[in-house]
Amino acid sequence: MWTGYTVGKKMVGVQIQRIDGKRISIWTMIKRHLISAFVYLTPLLIGAIILTFLNDGPLRAIMTFNEIN
């Protein structure tokens, strides 16, 4: 098993390690992926909330808006 690797990291020889140099556990990898998913999805959720609740008119694409005017 490739503990501390993704396929890309394995190809270039980079490995995730703890500060003391030991290999990370599966639980540490799961926590790392959950935290990164939260960090990356938070702006998308904020944007979805803004579009859903703060929109006053119909949603239009830029091209549609330019064709109307």
C-alpha cells in the first residue's frame, strides 16, 4: 500500500510524512482529505448560497445579457 503517496506523488518521488519522519497512518490520510475537501468546497458553498438567496432577478449568462441590451 502507498501510505503517504498519491499516484502523482509516487511518480515524482514525493511522500507525505509526519514531523518526526515516520510514515502517516490511514486515519491521518483520511483526516487530511476531509479537511482539504472542506477547504476547497467552502467557497463553492458560499457562492451557491449567495446565488440562491441574494438573487433579485432571473439568472442570466453574460452572452444572454448582452443580446438583450
